[in-house]
Amino acid sequence: MSEHATLSEYLNLSLPSRAEDKPRDTGLTMVMDQGWPADFVAGMLEQFGRYLDIVKLWDPQLLSPVAAVRRKIDIYRSYDVRVQPGGLFMEIAKKQGKDRDLVKLFVDLGFDMVEISSTTSTRTDMSADLEMVTYAKANGLTVVGEVGRKFADGDETRLTEDTIDIETTVREFKELLDAGAWKVYWEGHLLRQVLGDDPEMIKQHAATGTAQVREVARIVGESNIMFEASGLRPRANRQWLQFWLVRLFGPDVNIANARIEELANLEAIRRGNHPIHGFGSAGNYPWVRAMGDGGSGTWWRT
């Protein structure tokens, strides 16, 4: 047996399958690197690198030495992980009139993706962002856009804190995709307000927030959306929301803003062999339980 075989393969235990060969186009996992030591990153990727698709070097990395950033980018790319800077990098550069220069510096550093977002400004006119999507692509970078803002105040994609403006949201998704964005992040702090990020809130919002998210995904195409589950929330809240996204869209939903130390846990949630408390039997090792109930083919819906 290959030395790259997993423990389940060695033990001849079947687990539910999902999109596994990289580069994947669905079932994507993105993590935020907030400044992890390079050796820690290398150790995590040695174990679980096959499950990671994208890493975002988040804004605290702006204080890191360039040599350390280059080393870390090299480690990620050696495991076929796409590397992008945080969206705030471009937002700062845009305000300073340096965004086009920054794109070329990203390429020099070894980044192969860039995020075009407007987290810190009201997006009344998409033209500047759409032009930057085209420019970044022309310079060899894969582009991901973003829709939504962390705070409801000034967020043109929301009617209230927990109510989506579906028409505006869909329009922004489509304009970014039509301009050439590969995928588009959906802001995690928006999603946790709309969907809820604990079992009681999620259940309470099922007929409203969940229905709105489903409708946007239906129109835009769920495979085009990277659903963020904020890595800044407590671990339980992250896992509750990750579980709910899998339950809504299946194991190959695109999930962003995970934490690198929780890669294995997220993969287990995707495959239904990890317990999630607060949802009754739905969270009770759903794939394992579904095998005995004859419903393992769509275990996430049981």
C-alpha cells in the first residue's frame, strides 16, 4: 500500500467520498493564516494538505518579514494550495492609489490568487472593482470577489441586519463572476447574522435566513459561492455553521475562513463522521447513522 494512503485506507474502512483530486472546483476549503509558524504549517499540511485548497494570508501578516512570507508561500504551494493575500491588502492599496502596483508585487512574492473586496467602503458603483478583476487576471492571478460587509451599517446587500437584499446580492455576485472572478466569497459575518451561528438561532432563522441564502445560491449557482464561516468566532459557532452549510448544500459545499488546525475536523463534518451537538439526531454522526438507516447516499439530509 502507498505510503500516502490514509489511515482509513490502511484499515480498509470505507468513508463517504467527495471531490478529492486537486485542483478542485467544488468542495473547496479555504483557511485564514493569521501568522502561524512555517514549521507548524508544514506539519499540518503533511497530515491534511490534501483537504486544503486555498489559504488567505490575513492582514496581521503585513507585519511579517518578507522572507518569512515567501517561505510560507513556498510551503503552501508545494502542497498544491493556492495562496492569496487578505482582501484588506488591496483595499488599503486602493485608498492609497497603489492597487495596480500591488498586483505586480503579489506576483513577485509568489501569490497566485488575489481577492477583490469592498469591506471598508460602500460599493455604490462596482466599476472600479470590476476593472481590477480584469487587471489582476491579465497579470496572471486567479481572482476571487466578495459580496457583503462585516457590519450591517452601510451594507447595500442587506435590508436589515439579518435580512438579505436578494436582488442586490445576486447582481453583485453576477457582475464579479461575469468580469472574470473564479469564485466569490460571501461575507461570513453577514451569513452568521442571516443564518444564525448557534443551533437555536439557526432553527429560528430556517424559514427566513436559510430560505434567502438558498434562493441566492439557486440563482447564482452554489458552486460559484465560497461560504465564509468566520474563523474569529468561538470554535463551536464555527462548527455549527459549517455543519449547517453541509446540511444545506452537501459535502462539496465551498467553505471559507476555516482554521488550519481544524482542517481534519472540517473534513470529518463534510463526511458526516463527526458529532455536532444542538441539532438532535441530525448531528449525531449523520453518515454513520445513515448507513444503518439505508440512506447513506444523501446522509447530510437525514
